[in-house]
Amino acid sequence: MSKTVIKKRSSVREQSLLTPPKAFDNKKYAGRWVSEQKLNARSDGFESRGFEPYKTAEGKIVKVGDLVWCFMTREDAEYRKQENYEMAKESMYGHQDRISAQDDRLAFELERAGGKLETTIKQE
């Protein structure tokens, strides 16, 4: 039998440039890379979603290129995530309501013009 050798197409480096800082506490804080331009767009030093720049023990901001490592508490991150989920769900339901109202209006106008709406979808 011949032994088949499979080549790896890519490999993950042990330490990527975009790996969070080693001293960063992932259990207590949520972090993400944010564009420096987005941080500088506001004068108070906070990112628009509530993240703030992370500083090392020496007081230096952690940067890679034009990206800055930012963080917020886990509780704030979970609250923000839930709030965004609720807004997306509300938007989706609002969109469904608008489509349903438009369908009802078009069906009414079609019947008024003497037509009949036929669907191939069986409703139970």
C-alpha cells in the first residue's frame, strides 16, 4: 500500500497580529478591534458602540496598523447584544407587517378590477 500525503493549504500561526493582548481578561471583558478613524470620529475617546481603548499596564494603547483593541464589560456587551437582537426582530416584524398590508391592498385592488388572486400555496 502506498501512503497518501495530504498537504495543508493553510496553517494558523500561534500568535496572529490580531490576537487579543496577552494581559486582556476575556472572562471579565469583551473586546474587539476597532478602526482608529472610528475612534477619532468622536471627541470623547469612546467608540460609537460603547467600546473604549484598552491600555496595557504601562498605559500604552494596543494597536496593529490602524486598528485599536477596545473593550467593554461582559454585562454591557450582553446587554448591547440583546438590545440589537430585539431591534432586529422588531424591524423584521415591521417589514413583514408592511408586506402583508401591501399584499392585502393589491388583492383588494385586483378583486375590484374583476380579477381573482390564485395561489399555489395551500393554507392549513
